[in-house]
Amino acid sequence: MRAAVVGTGWGRVHVQALRRSGAEVVAVCGAPEHAGRTRDFAAEEQIPLALHEARSVLDLGVDVVTVATPARTHQDMLSLFRDVPLICEKPVVGVAGDLTGLPMGGAATYINYAFPFLDTAKVFCRTLERLGGPSWVSVETAYDLPLRFTGPEWFLEVASHPLSLVVHQLGEPVLLTGSTITDPHDLTRLDLAIDDVEVRVVSRHQPGLDGLRHAIRACSSEGVLELTGAFHTGHRWRFEPVRLDGAPLNEGEWSPHDCWHRANDRSIGAALDAIRAELAPEQSAAAGLFTPSRAVSIDRCLQQALA
């Protein structure tokens, strides 16, 4: 299987994930204004072709394209590569994208939400099923990273990851209410419903955190289930043991390779298996893969809250 990667930031993770799943990366494409950076990237990763226009990837006849570009570009990428098997980073279209303009049909397309592929996420989901499902769920994400995004953009950059696990486990969310504020710090909150389950999602800037932290809590008649994890700049992700009423259910999750990179390896590998027809559609969804039609509800709820 021959692959091309569009994007030279997180695209490096895509290159490694593709190779670990047996794909040959034949080209990398970066922005025209960063041609030198793209050539350096290709040389460092031993990729034969360094391209500077995404449209030129279409001339290569590759078996799969992966996209790791800013969210504002995703709609154009989904349209450009609609006839090529595609793995695109989340979100689907972002804060300002046109949800009515998504291409329909075409080749197999997956939106890369890797959270369900964490070992701790799997323990969380299995336990929640055993408990009989929750009555409410809270998702809290705190961030302090050197990137310039608005609060809602940060929501889709970071809080959408743990929210994707909730969507994977419970189904499509519907917006009840939502708000975003900037004073004293950026904070975006969505109150959602998934069938009869209330879900509250909060994404907030926490100065001094110097990293990113997630916490998911699910309340059932059998107790409160918790999943938490964080990284700090210069350190790898570490997820704490999944806990039921405070009692640990596993040993947590950490890897010298970085367990978040490992989850991305797994999600991209599963998408490749689906593209190769080694996973049936129902198996793909059960594994944690998101098609655009499955992932778009996250974008939609945020856009509705901002309208």
C-alpha cells in the first residue's frame, strides 16, 4: 500500500503510524511557503518526494492519503481527496466550516479520533457497559499550550478527544445549551444529551498548567467511574488508573513511545485495515473508527452553540 502524507507537523506521527502498519510512504506535502521545511522533513524521514501543492498528490496514484493540516483546511482536503481513501485529522470542518457542504460518497474516509484506542479508554468502556450505562457524564479538559486559538477552536483541538470516546460509547449527541467566555480565561461549555444521558463538556485555559489534562466521569447506579490523563511540556502522556468510586481498576497507562502516539498508531492502523477491507463497517465502528458522518456531530454541536 502506497501512502502520501499532507502536513509536516503532526504528519510525522502519521508517517510512523503508516509504516508500522505496513504502508510505504512515498510523498509528503507541505505548504508552498514552507518548501524548505518540507524538503527537510522528507530527507529526515527518507521519503522520496517532497511536494508543495496538495493537488499534486492526486497525480501519484497512491492507495491512501493522510491529512494532518490545520482544521480550517479540512473541508477543502475532504473535497479534494474525495475519490482517494483518506484518513484526516479531527475535527471534520472546524468552527467555521460548512457542514452542509461535505462531499457525499466517494472513497472510504476516516476522521482520526484516537482516544478510543487507548488501553485506559477500553477499560473505561468495558466497565461502563458492565455497570449498565450512565445517567450523566462530565468531560473536563484544561490546557495551557503555546498556540493561538480561540476558546471554541481549542474545544475542537483538545476537548473533542475525550468527547469522542463518549460519542463512541453512547452515540450521537444533541446540543441542549452552550456558551463560551474569554474573561478571566477562555472557557467553552456544552451541555449535551445522548438519548436520556446528560453530558457536560468543559474546555478551559488554565495558565501555568504547561500542558493538557483530560478527565471523564460517568455516574451510574453502581458508582462513579473516572478516567484521567495528562501531559506536561517535555514529558509523555500518562493516564492514571481507571477508578470506580476511587478504587483502581487497572495500573494506568504510560509508554516510553508515548501512549498517545501508540493510540494514533492503532487508530491509523485500524483505518488502513478498513480501507483494505480487512474490517467490515460494523467492526470498524466497534473498534472506534469515525467516518465523517459519525464525527460531524461534534462539530455540529459546537457550531450550534456559537450560532
